[in-house]
Amino acid sequence: MENAGTNTTKFNFSGDRSANARVLMTYVYGALKEKGYNPINQLVGYFISGDPTYITSYKGARGYIKRIDRDELLEVIISEYCSKL
């Protein structure tokens, strides 16, 4: 966090983006799998449409995935994937 002598505190999300995305995706993936869904199909549906109903509400997974902007989450996932190529 940065504070340049004002009352406004700036939070820098970039440092923990990968870690946050990993935890979030692990949790949501597990909830989808436990409920008997194909997690990959459901996540692709969510990312393409933006419709959170592709994600189960079981264990609060739907609310959890909405905590990180879909575009930011995709950016982290693609960056992580491409870094391993």
C-alpha cells in the first residue's frame, strides 16, 4: 500500500494477483467438481458469457469468483499459462 501524505491509501493488487487467482480458481474448481459439474466447461462458460450462474453457489463459490474482475482473472490465468510454454 502507498500513502503519499494524503488521506487516500492506494492498494497495489499486482503483487498478489497470481496468488489470489490461484487460490480462487482452486476453490471454485473444487466446488464445481464436488457438485458433479465439469469444472472446465463451467469456467469456460463463465469466462465467455460473464454469467456467474455457470458457477455453483455451493460453498459460496459464485460469490468468491465475483471478488476478482473476470478480465483480471483471465489475464492472470493466461499469463501463468504462457509463462510455462
